[in-house]
Amino acid sequence: MIPVRALRECLDGAIPGVVSTCALDGTPNVAYMSQGMFVGPEHLALSYQFFNRTRQNILANPRVTLGLTHPHTAQQYRVHLAYERTETAGPIFESMKAKLAGIASHTGMTGVFRLQGSDIYRIEGVEWVPGSTLPAPGPEGDPLPALRACVESLPASPDTESLLDAMLDGLERHFGIHQAMVLMLDAGRHRLYTVASRGYPVSGVGSEIQVGDGVIGVAARERVPIRISHMTSEYAYGLAMREGGAAPGGETEIPFPGLASPGSQLAVPIPGLREPLGVLFLESPQEMRFSQAEEDALVALAAQVGALFRLFLAELDLAEEFLPAPVREPGPSGSPLRVRHYAANDSVFLGDDYLIKGVAGNILWILLQDHQALGRTQFSNRELRADPRVRLPDQSDNLEARLVLLHRRLAERKACVQMEKTGRGRFRLLVTRPLDLEDMDPGEG
Amino acid sequence: MSLPAPLHLDSDHLRFLTGGISINAASSDGNGVPSLCRAIGCRVKGGGSRLVLFLSEPAARTLLEDIQRSGQIAAVFSDPLTHRTLQIKGWDAARMPLEPGDAEVVEGYRAAFVERLKSIGFQACFVRALLGCGTMDLVAVAFTPGAAFNQTPGVQAGAPLEGPSR
């Protein structure tokens, strides 16, 4: 039997593994391993950085004996491996590349450690090396009870916004993770936008990350968790990181809220049907904050949240459509606020303040137009999904997440327009000031 | 097969090898399967013409069999603080009886390794468990250093050690 859990802890620990190989003539070679990871119950991957004697040997003779030491018990293992292939792209490679960047930075080897490939080995056998060991640590390191408590706290009624909130609250309460955010995927624009966060001075809701950029972007692109245990500038998001340039008419920047100097980062994709729904991102100023076991638990949590999210979307789509007959409510009084909309990127400005852009900006503009022209205040998600003016990038688009984003941005900005949930998949628009709507370049709208 | 000329290791290298750093030794069987074991100390003899590694017999059983069969050994020495790493190979390795002073070398090595790892957060009990070996289990393997390679991470990694041979 392969002691998968113990070996993963060894690979994750601070004691480097030792790689023993031999040439065809039997001449042995022994070297230190930079990084290794499990890639399934019977395989592991070792980082390939240099064309050295180890590499020459495995290409000629695939047999490797890997020495590992458990970071808590000091139990030593000898893992007998057979080299199968090298991967130079894809989830295993990207996950190792990110981790290696952290290790390189931690050990002062930035620029020296560069991943050329992930060598995939089949595990042929594992030996427990006889010797003294220490007792295994107690169950306090086991994240299963926290996972259970977190899953139990997720809502059962279909409300995607409270689902994301429950997940972030659960992470703080049960896992003691204080900095976390959820970003949802805008597949059409290859971007991820923040819809909820915890533990930052500003929420950063609406800030964006390019797919493929940093740990979050790589996790989304490769659909693989990325965990970095040491601070590295290679994958850092600067505080000045912007959401993609200025819009016609003004800055449309929402700063990314992340820590300036994270010691540990973990990005876990939230699975969707084809593309991931988004990414759960966690960080800490502390180095080596997130263990392999916690990563496992959070992958399970993200899978549960992803499945519930999709279930909620389906339930909301099937929900009984009940809309009260449009009633023209008396408009608010006071001096009107100028609201500008730029069709080029659907950015919306309330007065001089940038609020939002993209699909969520377009939705807001439609709501405001209907409110202005028809006096409408009641809307349903289903109706918006069917509205040709909404122009969703594709049928599977996550309209719910965009409404969550819009709701939060309006609430955060304490805008004179607010959205208030009135029932399953329905909401009411509250407008407390007369609005003067201006479409700045209606030709493209 | 003629053995390579013995390698001269200067005093800096010899200090490094005996300085309480991590040591692992490897060999291979006749079928291309490598063997491996952590060593628990190194003693220099004859001014560096022979190196003696100490091992725990139960942990090193396969390695000892392979060494007995082929005489081939590769040993990697690495300082966990600086990552300075040196690999030394030999072709005449053989198990030797323990000599007076060997047990003291092993105990000195343990103490030095404990001290070194303490500075990067490892507890003494952990390091002592890692280097644990009953008195009756201690064995020695001696070899003539035949080749050495700088394995400190960097562009020079893998380069043979330069130095005057004698």
C-alpha cells in the first residue's frame, strides 16, 4: 500500500527529498530534489530544472529511488519510482511552476530555479526505513471537522449571494482563514471579477484579473489548485493592479484588494460544467500557512459550493415567475444626478464616480432605462436572462454572479440606486434621487 | 576496470564534509536499481585520501549489499543553511570495522547537525530521531574519493570539482 497521505506531507515538508539514480554502467548518482507532488494514487511528479546527471540517468535507466522524510514524525521512506514522461505544459506543470517560484524566492534562488518540465514517475513501491520516529501530531491538524462545519453552514435555499457569503464566513470561522475572496469567470472576456471578499481594508468587488495571470489566473486556466507557501514576486499582484485601463470618459479602475506581502497563497477553482465558475482565493501574511490537507478540504468545499451554485441557478430558472403588475411609483424628488453610460465597454458613472462596466454595467443601464421610461421597480433574474438587450456572452453565462457584483458595488458605493432582494430570483430597484440618464455613444449600444 | 586517480580534497572541503551537514549515500544493484540511505556522520582519514561514512545497519541494509557487490558509492553533502552541496563518488567502497573514536565522531556529528537545524526551526528531538541509531547498529563504510561535483544550485551545478590531483 502506498502511504499517500504521509508521502504528500513529506513532499510538502521542509526536508528536501533525495534522488538516487544510476547510469547504465551502474555508477550511482545522488542529488537533492527541488520539488515533488502527487499526481494521482500511483504517480508523482518531480521538478526538472537542469539537464544534469540525474536527468541523463533517468533517460537511460528509468529507475529512481527517492528518499523522503516526514516533517513531523521523522519517519523516512524510500520510494521506488519508474520514470514515464515529462510534461512541459498543463495543470501539473503550472502548479509546480508556481510552487517552485515560491521555493526559489524563499531560498534566494529566483532566476536559478526555473521549471523546464514535470517528470512523471510511476510509484513501484514504498519502503519504511527502520529507525526512530516521533509520535504523529494530534488531530488538531485535521481539517475534516472544519470542512464538515463549513459545508453544514451553506444555505439550502437558492440564493447565490448568501452561498458565497456563507463560504467566506465558514472559512474564517472554521478554518481561521482571514483573507479570502471569490472571483467569478467572465469566459467571454477571459477575465475573473471579484464578487465577494473578507479581511481586506477595501472589498475590491468588481476588480478584475486576467485568466492566466498570477496564482488566481493560472488556477482558472488550468483548473488546478495553486498553492504557494512562500512569498514570491513572480506571482504577486501589485496593489496598483488595475482592471484593464481607462474607459472613454474616465478611469474605470477598481484596485485588486490582495495583501501587499502575502506569505502564503492558495487559489482553488470552483468547478463549473465546462469552464470553472470562478476561483476561491485565500492568502495569509504567514509563510507555509496552508497545508496539503487544507488544500484537499478546500478543493472539496469549492466542489460543493460549485455544485450548489449550479443547482441554485437551475432552481431559479424554474422558479414560478411572479411579477406584480408594473405600477408607476412616484419618483424621488431633489436635484437630479447625471448618470453616464458608455456603450463601448458598458461603463456606468454615477455623477463623476465610476461604478461598473461590462455585462453588469449593461444590466444596470437597462434597469435604469426601464425605471425611467416605465417607472418599473420590480425585476426578475429570469426576465433579464431572456432580455435581448442584456447581451449575455453565451447561454451558460453566470447572470447571477453579475447581479451579485452589481448589488455589492451599489451597496458599497452607497449609491442613490440600490437593489433589494424581494424573493427567489427577484429584486426591487430603489432609486432615491432623480436621475438624468445620458448615453454617451449610443451608436454602438 | 582501472580506477580513477584519487581526488585531492582541500582543507575547506574536508571541513565542509565534517561540519554537521546533511549526508546521503547511494549505490546500485546489478539490475539498475539505485539504493539510498542517510548517513550519520563522516570521518576523514589520511588527510582526505579516505572518507568514512557512518550508517545505521538496519536502515542501510540494501545499500550495504550493493556496496559490497560493486564497491560503488555516491555521497551527497549539503548544508541546509547555505544550500552549498557537494557530491563525491568512489569506486572502492567497503564496510570497515568500527575504530576507536568513531562513536564520538557520530555523536559530535549529531550535536552539530542538531545545532545547525535548530537555527531554521527544527527541534532537537526531531533531528535526533532522524539520526537515531542503536550502538550495536552503527556501521562504517570507507572509500577513496574518486570524483567530486559541485551541486550547489546554480549555473555551475554538476560541474566537477576543480583542484590539483595528486
